Amino acid sequence: MTAEGFVEGRRLQMARGVLLQCIMGGYPPARFYGSDDGDLALVPDPAHIHRLPWSQQPRALAICDADELTGESSKLSTRGQLKAVIARYAALGLAPVVATELEFFVFAPNPDPTQPFQPPLGLDGRREEGHSAFSVSSNNGLRPFFSEVYACMAALGLPRDTFMHEMGVSQFEINLLHGDPLLLADQTFLFKHLLKEVALKHGLTVVCMAKPLAHTPGSSMHIHQSIVEIGSGRNVFSDEAGEPTATFRHFIGGQQSGMADFTALFAPNVNSYQRLCHPFASPNNACWSHDNRAAGLRIPASSPAARRVENRLPGADANPYLAIAASLAAGLYGIENQLEPSEAIQGEFEVPDNLSLPCTLHAALERLKRSQLAKELFGKEFIEGYVASKTMELTSFFDEITPWERRVLAAQA
């Protein structure tokens, strides 16, 4: 839209079906978004109109809500779903607080998708080999890229906590400061967009796939969650003596009750399950533990005021609005229904059958399709439309034969 049109308040409309467009570009049958495929109004959030610092031509980006023409939020909007979850907390006098940890890879350009990704050439002319976890070295030659990333974050008002090199080859992680869930979802979205745009300027490729490299840890989007009283700001997960409360237990119980049903919301792509099939630091279970990274729900070591639950299931490929909404909705369901969690696990453990999660996109979509809890919390229209779109993507994947199949199976009798 032109700047003049935006300032004049001209309404931007979009076909309703676009909210269910699959990643290959197609759409599920029209019955999932209204047979007329009528318009939605894109309503800009005044707090999120950003001049894009990496663009030479003056440009701005406005984060919008997708609203029906009657004024209410579209049930197909993931941002709208998150706002609805936050409102349900507010009705109880509570406000969730979240933080996201996003991992990503920085690669050399990859014009041929049949070839594996490679790290960029370092200053010594070599590519990183994967022994740089938490390294402070700048040998990878990425300092100019990250300097512009930091500058663009400051220009967009994105506060950062820590940045580090992660365990993977040319893999990095950012921790965003905790705050309002909608704000953190917006910031996570903006950061991912910023990363890819700045990388292109520097002749690099940023990848937020869950598992872009074989034999290498995948990329997660861990979600840290706590709840405070509106007004006092008191963390309701801790009592006056600093001990865990019943609300804390119930929140964990709710998370456990929803993780299997919501796996397809946290792990939305075929590749998501490549990350989860190697469980170290990428747990595919609904167990909970004090400071054990093998558990899907980890309670980090902290003071009572900072007591929180870390959902370690979502990958970097997850929609931040939807992943945060699903995690918080499950926790609230546990609070409202006073659900008790399982016993905490520590050390090495075997996952009980009732706390195991779907391990393929097909299984996760089947579980989501049958979930009455998902339809209760997010509405039948959203869940059925989401499943229809993701089923198209899964079908497209099965229409291709992978190099592994040709390499390993072709010689079999």
C-alpha cells in the first residue's frame, strides 16, 4: 500500500482463504474457509508500524489483525487465536508472561536445493566443522552480518537478552526478553523476517527449518511461561514462602494433557519430526522435570519470583502466535480443571506410553483431527482448516521420492 493510502486510513482487504494457504501455494477446498471466499479486513496494530532499516528505499511494515468485515477477529487468524487466549486469562485476573528462545542456521547461498546446506566460508577460507558451541571466535566471518542484525533490532525496538553460537554447525540462538505473549509473538515474527532480509544483503542464507542438517542438532523455539496477577504482578506459580503453588501444578497438568493433541501445532512440518526423532535437547515427550533437558516440560533453575515452565517441544519452524497460544491454552485448561501432573522425572528415564507424543506429521494431524480439546479451545473451523492445509503439504511430500530411497532401496531384491 502507498504511504498516502495508509495515512488516509484506506482499508486493505484480503481473501479469507489466504489464511489457509499451504506452503506450496495451494488452498484446501473452499468449504474450510467459506464457499464464497469473501474478504477479511487487515487492521494495522498502531504499536507495530515499523520503518524497515535494511531497506534502501523507504518502506514500512505494519503487523495487522485479520478481522471479519463485521468487526470480530477471524477464527482462522493465529494472532487472533493468541489474543483470545490472553483474554481468557484476563477474565480470571491473570496475565501470562512468556519469552522465546529461537535457534537458526546461517548458511552460504544454496541455489540447488538437491545439495546440502553448507556453512559460509570463514576468514581463513575454510568452513566451520561444528566444534564452536558458545564460541566467541569471529573466524566464521559473520561479524558484519550480526552487527547489522543488532542495529536493525534496535531500530525496530526488539530488545535482546543473549545471543550465542549453538551446538550445530553455523547455528545460533537468540533469547528475547520476557513479556506480554502477543508482544513476544510479534517480536519473534519480526526477528525471523529481519534475519532473512539482512542475510540476503550479506550474501547469506538464514534457515529456520527444524532440522536442516543431518547428524546435527535441530533448531527449537523454546517457550518460557509464567503467570502473574493483574495489578500486583505476583507470580502465581510461587506462594509467599517461595514454594510451588497448586496453580503451578495445574498449569503443568494442563500442558501435559494438551501436548500430544497439539503436537501438530508445535511441530507443523514434515521436517519438524526429523528434529524430534533425535531426542537429546529436542524432547518428544510430555514428561516434566526440574532442569532436565530431556523432558518436554522443563522447570529451569530460578528464584521463586521467576518460577516458570519451559515448553521445549516447538521447533524454530513453528508459527510463534499459534505455538504460544496452544501452550498457554493448555496451561489454562489445566488451571480451570485443576488437573494434576504426573510425577516429575530426573536423570535418564523411559517415557511412559501416556506421555509419548506423535512422531510423524501424519500421526500428529490424525491426533489433532480427533481432538475435542483442540476444537474446544480453538474452534472447529480453525482446527479443521489447519488440518486440511497441512494434509495438502504432507501429500505433496509423499509425491516425491527422496535420495535416501533411491540410494538404499533401489538395489534391494
